[in-house]
Amino acid sequence: MTRSFIALGSNLDDPLQQVIRAVESIRQLPKTTVTTVSRWYRSKAIGPGKQPDYINGVIEISTELNSSRLLITLQAIETAHKRVRAVRWGPRTLDLDILLYGDATVEKPELTIPHPRMLDRNFVLYPLFDVAPALILPTGKSLKSFIDNSAMDNLHLVDYP
């Protein structure tokens, strides 16, 4: 089993419910266990045009799926949630990104691990820290060192029972 971290985001069609249902879909994957779910955060959209705020979180999973199969499976979940890929960084019903897959480094046209922008985005760093505060990144640096240098600008916890 490989320890992996998945970022979840949505800003369309009841975003909080979209990400919650996505976690439930991931719980149903074969050879995969969701081990931890972060708190949910509201963040300003960084894409083009005026967009609704996003709901973001991170889950930790343990999986026997290889990184390519995991990507394909996550994209199928996005499609089931009516994800449309019309505009890069445009609004979306669901976005699922593999942040880390064990200690693997993957560079393929369809998949880059570690996720190339994860350390620049507080809406990824803070939920990742929720699920893995002692995480050491493949670079050898601690996640905490990035948290210490990342403000919570435009990032707010979402009340969820």
C-alpha cells in the first residue's frame, strides 16, 4: 500500500457537498482506504474571470493503485461529478489532484508528482498540514517549514458538523 495525498476542490453546484461526496466516492475505490480527511477551507478563486469561492481540502489515502491508475480513477470521479474542462483554472464542480504518491517523483505529460504548484497554494498547504503535520516532502524539507512561511490570506475554515 502506498501513502498518497489528494487535494479536493469545488466552486460550483454546492461545493461543500461536491467534495464530501467525492470523499465518499474515493472510499469506494478498490484497494484504497481513506485514512484521514482535513478540515474544509473556503478560498478565493485564482482562475480567470469572476468565479465563486472554492471549498478545498486534502485527504490521505493508502492505495494499491499505481499513480497512473489512481489518476484515471480520480478523473472518472470528476466526470461523474459533471466536471467540464473548458477553461484552465476555470470554475469546476470538482477538482481532484494527486499531491504526493509515496516518495515517488513522476513526470509524464498527464501527471506530475509531487504536484508542481502545491507548495505555492495556501489552500493546499493548510489542509495537507491538517492530515500530515509531520510530513517530510520528497525534497527532504518539512511541510511545517512551508506552513511557517505561508499566510492564511483569503483562506477561511468552513463550519461543518
